[in-house]
Amino acid sequence: MHLWISGFLAGDNEDDSLKYSLTVQPDFEQAIMGVLGWDGFDKSPDGEWLLTSEQVREIAAVVNEAPPTELDLFIGVRRA
């Protein structure tokens, strides 16, 4: 399992194609789950969740990567 962040155009845009994708490296997973308030993969919610602007800032600091600010960003657990 791993965390995956996806980005789509903000709002109710007709273009619903994926604009951003980030597979979270294992070294960062625990810190990001802490930002989200998740205790682990087994206690994470199903589906993908819209990140708040504060969560995006905190996650960007953890992974040392600035995600695009013009997109709605979501996070979910991928079982692979």
C-alpha cells in the first residue's frame, strides 16, 4: 500500500482529466499520515479525500516539493 496524491482542475470544470500525480515515497508516509490525523493504512478512510490548503502546505514541507496551487489536490491509499 502507498499514499497517492492526485490533482484536478479546481471547481466543477468539465475537464476532469488528471493534471498532477505524486506517489508518496515510503520514507514520508508516516509524517503525511500524521498531518492527516490517520493512525496507519488500516485506519485510513476509503476513497480519495480533498486536501485543505493547510494540509497541502504541510505535506509540501514533508516531501520537499511544491505542488501546483491552482489544482484541487486529493489523497488516498492505493493498494498495489
